[in-house]
Amino acid sequence: MALLRRPTGPSPTPQDISMKEENLCQAFSDALLCKIEDIDTEDWENPQLCSDYVKDIYQYLRQLEVLQSINPHFLDGRDINGRMRAILVDWLVQVHSKFRLLQETLYMCVAVMDRYLQVQPVSRKKLQLVGITALLLASKYEEMFSPNIEDFVYITDNAYTSSQIREMETLILKELKFELGRPLPLHFLRRASKAGENLKQQYYTGYTESEVLEVMQHMAKNVVRVNENMTKFTAIKNKYASSKLLKISTIPQLNSKAIQELASPLLGRS
């Protein structure tokens, strides 16, 4: 389930954020001098793509990502551990598919859940309540029509009442100060995919290949663990094995030598 959360370091200081902004500005300046292709130049006729503001929007999302970062050890010393979280996320992926919700809804659900768990100790018996409430909140934020609260009660096999879900919804919103506009991995993926080529991608994402290597290794490790039946958490693979999603989790490239080599250092293989 690490695929759903980008590993991050300790909470950044204002100096860290300022330095990051300066680096981004320098990258933009360097790219302009190199005459990097403007990938938004042909989008001016589509108001939904906001071509006049898109670069500022993504710069703001990068700042927000740092401010709302999740500590990779945020569950240390808590009643909840990483395995419990993984079981919950695996189940939430299945619920998300059953309700036929948007991709953004799932990513936001996990982000809301993690942000709450990071700042508020939660007992084991209420972990699923936090997860299903996070999915309800994400549905209200992203979906045109959110499932009814009774649907969420039913999907938990009546483990919680609608009143308990509403109460948890209030607690989460207060703890997060109603700040649900978190940038999602999907937002950055779409931008990076649009850029495509090496130099353009480095410019538009702000990352070099060496800077994303660690994340790539963790993703490759999870792919190998699933493909070699080293984990019971297979909801994501099953989801992306459907024809609707082009059976992307079944492509032979996921068993390639390149994936194996990326994963090797984290799997203790030579």
C-alpha cells in the first residue's frame, strides 16, 4: 500500500520551503534559457485547462504538498501499526471499486485518513470508522453524487451507526481545519505524463531522475511482492486487472528485469 503514499521526511521548516521555492524558480529560469517547449501553449481555447494559470497552480500545489506532508514514521508508538493501515487501505480500495467512485476520491480518502491518524491517536476498534469516514468526506469533495451515509453503514456490516460516522466526520474536519484541498499523486502524474520527455519532465516536475529513484524502488518492491505472492494485499492488482482499466497490472513489463533490479536493494537481493 506504500504506492498510495509518497515517502516523505520530517515536517519542513519555513527555511526549507523558502529554499525549495528558490530552487523551483531557478529551474524555471534555467528552462526558459534552454527554450523548453511550453506544453500548455495549445490549451488556451479550453477554459478547464486554465493554461494562463496552470504553472502558478502547480507551483502552489508543490508548496502545499510540503506543508501537508506525512511523516513516514507517523504510526510509531501508536496503537495502530502499518500492517493494520495496509489491511484497511486494501479494503477501502475494494469499497471504492464497488461504489464506482472517481480515482481522485480514493487518493483523497487515503490522504485524509493519514493526515488525521498522524495528529490524532486512534484505537484499533475505531480505525475502520476513520477509514470509511475519510471515504465519505472524499466522496463529498470529489463526486458529483456521493453515496448516502447509509451505504457506508451497510458496507461496514453495521459495525458503526450513521451517528458515529457523522461524529467522526466532524472530528476529522475540525482536526484538519476543513483544509481538504490536498494535492494528490494523480495531479502530478497527469502533469508529468503530459511533459513526457526527459528534459521537459525534469522542468515541469521539478525532480531529477536521481531524486525519484527511492520512490521508484519502493514502488518496484511492492510490484514484485504482489507478483510473487509475498503479500495478501492484492486489491490494487485485482482492480487494475479489469478490462476497464486496460488490464495494466497484468502486463509483462511488471515482471521485467528492470523492475527486479529496482526492487532488489529493498528486498535484500544481490
